[in-house]
Amino acid sequence: MDIAIPLFDRFTALDAIGPYETLSRLPGARVTFLAAEPGPVQTDNRMLSIVAERALSDLTHPDILVVPGGIGTRAMMNDTQLVDWVRTAHETTQWTCSVCTGSLVLGAAGLLDGLEATTHWMAMDALASTGARPTGRRVVEQGKIITAAGVSSGIDMGLTLAAHIAGDKIAQAIQLGIEYDPQPPFDSGSPEKAPAEVVEICRGVEALIDAGQAVA
Amino acid sequence: MDIAIPLFDRFTALDAIGPYETLSRLPGARVTFLAAEPGPVQTDNRMLSIVAERALSDLTHPDILVVPGGIGTRAMMNDTQLVDWVRTAHETTQWTCSVCTGSLVLGAAGLLDGLEATTHWMAMDALASTGARPTGRRVVEQGKIITAAGVSSGIDMGLTLAAHIAGDKIAQAIQLGIEYDPQPPFDSGSPEKAPAEVVEICRGVEALIDAGQAVA
């Protein structure tokens, strides 16, 4: 079972690693990180590089496709090579998935037209612009397409997909293997739950990124 | 604020990426991945390489040290270079942290003697052998040492530490930024919560790894 995770400049690491850490534990899973060219790919904040082992052109028919997000997706929506590769791969995938703003790339490939989908809470308008119908649910399934919300939601998505592929017991064993018994010290993980002041801090950082004055 | 995350052969990716994704968002944070030598370091399942930008000897006095775990920690407990580096770094850190079996390396460096600490639920005996007093809590603070439970717990630990460093509002903004509003499809993230059959699946995989018949 080939699981392909395409990387690109300024992706967000946890978007990719959440699905990797869950799905790689499925029996028979082989996860491959890809990019336009093999080699290290830098994350959004430039503090980390993850190695793309193979080129996109080396693996065109994965069984499962997971597109991570990150500030880099804004450029990737217009990257013909990646968008075309996603569109072609989707024709033969068993599952096509995204985390965070990875859904913008699925949308740019025309895969979400008229479908419910999700993304990072600050990117809902951008998602709507691709023809998708944005929803606030954390993991959104539409046939073989699964989109997940911001960054950390890829763990929940990975476990959901693991259950579809291998059954509840294996998915539960993967959850136990990664000891995913979340106990965040705060309850501020969504804009509905976070204090207004905290939402504004996030929007302020986003504005700095838009203005090129912050890196991620 | 220098945050050092040492990598080693067969570490677990999410152990490192959870703290990275949270702590890198602190104002003034600079996260550096290190290894014995700079270059790509393979994870436990050999499906992923993360780049160590610098050698351990290049950064000996980080402000924050986070040691990830993984099956590779069993060898690292006897790796004089890493253990000595951890012991020396700890002398001047503001915070010394571990995720999962990373605490075994802290223990091997003599940092946990007599202290409460935690690790992956399947490694509690190994942790006790270092002189620590294992507890089942998810994030365990003892002075400037913070140990976290298995794999995914590094996200909770990262947010807890972020609050200590920059205050609750910034930590909450980081939680919102990574949309950490966990909604796992099952409640099997700890051995107390998972069905007995699921616990046995995990123990069976562990036995295969011990016998060299499975990779992670």
C-alpha cells in the first residue's frame, strides 16, 4: 500500500507528520515523501528540512495521497506540476486526503467542486474560492476524499482513515502505540473555544505573514 | 532562545515534531535539529529522514533541550557522545525535556535519579532502571525537567512549556494556530482506556520489534 506525501517549500511539518505517524503503522504501509525533485524540503519557518526521497514523477499512482498544508500552499495552488500530479494521482487513488491548507491544492486540482471540505480555520474563504463548500468539522469525508482541519487534525484524520482501511482494532492499536490520549493544558484549539483576545493574536500573526514580516 | 532537538538513528518523528511545531512558534524561538554529524537521520521505520542541520558539538548550551524517543533510544542509552552531551547541556539549560523514550536518555545521563518521570507506557520498567520514579501522568514536571509520555504527548508538553515561557495567552494562540482541538475517533490512547485486545496487539508488535522481525 503506497502512501504518498508530497512536500513543497514552506509546508507545515506536523501537517505531514501526523498522517505519516499514524498511517505508516498500518500493516503493509509504505510511506514515501515526494517533491518536484528529491532532496531536503524546508518547512514554513525555515527551521527544519524533511527529505523528499523521490520525485513526483517517480510515483504517479499511489494508493493513498495525503497533501499537507502550510503557507507554501498559496504558491502551490498555481504550481502546474504539483496540481497536475495531484489530479492524475487522484484518478487511481483509493483515498485522497489533505491536512490544513493542503485542501487548497486539492481544490486547485478541481477535486473539491461542490463538495464539503475543510482547512485551517483562517483559510475558509480561500477554500471556498476553489468551489468547495467549507465546513467547520475536523475531519470531512466525501466519498474517497478526506479533508482535515488545521495542522494537528492530521492525527485524527490518520486514525479515521486507518480504521476504514484496517478496522477499528488496528486503528485503536495505532492510537495506543502513539499514546494519543490528548490532554492539552488549555481548551483553545478552535476559534469558537479560544478567548477573543487569543483569536486576535493569531490573526495578527497571519497579517504579519501576509505582509512578509513574519515567517510562519 | 535556542531550542535543541537531538536526532539519532531510529528516532520517532512525531516525538520531535510535536515539540518543534509548538515551541518554534514562541516569539524569539530558534529550533535546531542536531545529530552526531549533520545530515539526514532516519526514523524508526526507515520511511522518513529529517535533516540534522548541525553537529551536537556545534551547540552545547541550548536554552531548551528536547530529547525525542523511538526504538533507537535503546542504543542511545549507551552512546557516550549523546549521553555526555545531554548531561553537559543540562547544566546550563533553562528547561530539559523529553518525549516518549527520550526520558531513557535523560535517565542514562543521570538526570532523573530519584525524580518522578514518564515515558511510553511500554517502557516504564526501562525508565525505572535509570533511577527515576515512573508515573503514568502525561506531562511530568520536576523543577526544570519535563518528561512527557508516548509520542503524541510532546504536543501537550510543548504547550505546557510554551505557557511557562511566554504566558497562557501565547500558549493558547499557539494551540489555536495548530488548531489543536483533538477529536480522536476512539478513546484508546492509554493502556487503561484501550480494550485489552488492543493492548495485546501493541505488546505483540513490540515483541516482534524486540525479535528483529518488525521495524517499529
